[in-house]
Amino acid sequence: MIRVERLSVNYGAVNALSEVSFEAPTGRITTVIGANGAGKTTLLRATSGLVRPAGGAIYFGERDLVGRATEDVARMGVAHVPEGRGVIAELTVEENLRLGALASRVNLAEGLSAQYHQFPALEKRRKNYAATLSGGERQMLAMARALIARPTVLLLDEPSLGLAPQVTSDMMKVISSLCAVEGLTVILVEQNAKSALRIAHEAVVLHLGKVAAAGSAADIAADDGLRRYYLGLVL
């Protein structure tokens, strides 16, 4: 479980997060949704150690992640797939995956086999440079590179960004399968609230750095007021 308690993050005079609290239960998908500037990306960056909070705690089980180096958080089993995919275009698909396995104790051959099974399109292009991949394939590669180290928590930042609707649908099915089959705890940050709420178990709505609502994804999706005032969509 990831448990966030009264988390605050400042960028100079700007208060990006203000006493945010919620829980992401083990083996379930918790989606964090809200408008641009709500603090969603900052929340993930604070969890993975890329941003140092001004206050509060982020518990992974009984261990507080706040103040730990990013590499230490990763070794504890928390993988972060940032917005924009971030694959290394000059390396092949397989070289990117090998990088993901470097800091882990996973058997490389077994790790590669598992990811090629999960993402068959990557196996077909394992010798191709990442620069030649489509947007959807790059997102698959970014996820596979994080998953090869066998994390227990997966932080996903806008995985559907820039993808076609059908590719987005396929990506959401993969995320749902990872949770159901692998037992991963997933925190999914998404601007595409409609797609995220369809696969999530829990949902947190952020507005201007604060929690506007939290509960089951089904309840959040059914709340007309939240859809109108915070999400700006019709589900």
C-alpha cells in the first residue's frame, strides 16, 4: 500500500500540493485525475523521490519514502514511468530494456522474456531503435523498461498522452491486466479521466493542489458535480 499523509510540495512561492492525503490499496488501481496544474505530476515525482516535499509523509508499507534518494525508492520496488515516455531513442528496444534491469537482481533472460510476452509488439522490434517506434510502442517500451525490474508499485504519468483512441484503449487494458494478473499496486495519473475511471478501483480528484474528492472510481464517475466542476467532462 501507498499511504500519503498531509503531503505538501512547494516550488518557490508556488504551493503545488497542500496537505494531500489518500491511500492507494495494494493490488488495485488508484487514479489521480484533475485539470492541468492540479498537482498530479508533482504527486508522482514526490513519491519517487524526484521532488522533496515541504511537509507530510508518503508511506510504502511502514517505510516513509520522503527524503530517500530516487534510486533507493526504485530498489524498494517503486517504479515511475514519467510523462513523455522518456525512452532513449538512440538505443534499440532491447538495449532500453537491459537498462531497466541494471539496478535489479532479476535474471535478464527471464526479465526480457516476461516483457516480450506482455508486449509482443516489442519482441518483433527488439533490434529496432526506439526512435523508429510509434507513440504507442514507445509507451509500451517505457512501461516494459520499468516492469522488467519486477516492482510492486507502478507510478504512471499520463500514459495515454498523444495516443490515438484505440491505442489508448489497448493501453488501459494492459494496465488493468498488470494489476489483475501481476498484483501490482498502480497509481495512474491521467488527464483522460473517462478512460482512467473505467479501469480504476479508487479515484482521487486534485484541484489546485488539494484533494477535492476521493473514493471509489465508480462513485467519482457517477458524481455529476465532480464531472462538471473539476473534470470538465461528460462520462
